[in-house]
Amino acid sequence: MSTIAFLGLGTMGAGMARNLVAAGHEVIGWNRTRDKAEQLRAELGIEIAEHPVDAARVSGTVILCVSSDDAVHELVFGADGVLLALAEGDLLLDCGTTSRALSQAIEAACAERRAGFVDAPMTGSKLGAEGGRLTFMVGGPTELVERATPLFEVMGGHHVHVGEMVGLGQAAKYCLNMAQAVMLQGVLEGYTLAKLLGVPLAKMSDIYQHSAAKSGIGSFKTPYLQAGDYSPHFRLDLMHKDLHLALDEAERRRVPLAAATAVRGIYDQAVAEGMGGQDFLALATLLERWSKIALRD
């Protein structure tokens, strides 16, 4: 089995790293918050690097799992970034959701060092990461994607090679999360009006489940809504970021996406009110405030 540098051991990364170790890979970890990395060292016995470049120097494959352009840029191009250690034949995977422009800049920098790069953002939430049930959306040359496929199978079980061009994985992820945000808002607004009209949430959920309105996002989130549990499986501020990435692309192409634009405004308000660290289901609390009713039965 190969040696893998895994950079970013947070909500998603910790589960992914555990599955790699369970499959027999040697993992060298790094995390900006040292405490999280030390927890995994104690649990799994993995080595923790002092700096990203140290992990990359002794690994043929480097996986990034952080949540913003700034964080990825620093991990790759920073003073202790992995680019300093990448050598011919190495492979860099970015599993976060970041801008297509950054993915393309990283690809160019890797090419100068004769290393490979693919963008591979994933979906599946914290539970999916822990259970190896993620879906990866991958952009990059077939040869590199085939090299990475055994890792995708261990970490997620399913991947879609979107196309040969780096950045297409990111494009697919923007569209997916935009759709999920709009769908969940529709589900929640349906629950809100139903409750105002006297229909309990459980009854409306049953109707959703046996109609064309059934959705994966609604089915997954409704039990948490009933429990009032907004602990993060996917943070609201990350969905907010992804909505902006998606709509930035649409606006550059002068394509009006009315529903997504309206939902982005609600996320803007939620983030401004300090809700970013909660699950994106927490938008339900805004609807409860506006309607002056509780959605839970």
C-alpha cells in the first residue's frame, strides 16, 4: 500500500483518513488545528507532520481536504506548502470545494514539476465520510483519475469522472450544492406553510415520501428537524460559500438563476446572524421566526 499525505483532518477529512488507514495505507496527517491531528494520532497511530511540506516530501500522493480557496492556496503555494516537495510522478488531489481558477492554477504549477493534479470535491456529509459512502466529482486526465480510483473507492465507494479538464469536478459540485440548497429550502417552506395551515410536520413528511416531492435531502434532514438537531453534518457557511461560487459562474455568463439567487439571500442573512457553524438545516429557524410557529411536532 502507498504512503499518503492527508492535509485537513476536520469534519470530513478525519473519516476519510480513518478509512484509508483501515484499508492498509500509511497516512501522514496534518491539520491547521493541532489538537484534531493529535486525536487521530492517538486513535490510529498515524504520524503527524509539523508542516504540509514535510508530509508531502515522504508521500507519493497528497490529499487536500480543506474548505476555502485561501486555505488551499496556502497549503499548495505557501512558505511550507506542498508544491515545494512535489516531484515527478507525484499525485495531488484536492477534495475540497474551491474555485475553478484555483484548480487550474494548481494544475499548471504541478505540471511544471511533472506532478499530476485532479480536482475531486465530494458529497456525502460527515456520516458518509465516516462510513466510506462519499461520491467524488472528478476533473482531470483519465490516466490520473485511474491512479486515484482505488483511493476514491476506499474513501467513498463512488466517483464520477466528469471530464478530462481540471475544474470540471468543481463545476459539478457547485451545481449539486446549488440544487441541494434550493431543494431543502423548498422542503422547509412546504413544511412551514403546512404547519400554518394545520398540517403536522410528520404528516407532511409522509406525503413527501410518497409523492414526486420525495428527495434525498428532505429524507435525510427531516428527522434532524423533528429533533431540533442542527449540529453540523455540512456547515451552513460552507453551503453559503458554494452558492456564491455557483452563482458567480452564472452571473459571469449572464444567466439569471432566480430560485438560487433568492436562496443565496437567505444564506447571506443566516451567516450575518452568526449561524454559519450550524448545519445548513438551521435555516429552518429563520422560517420559524418569520412564521412565528415551531416546525417540530
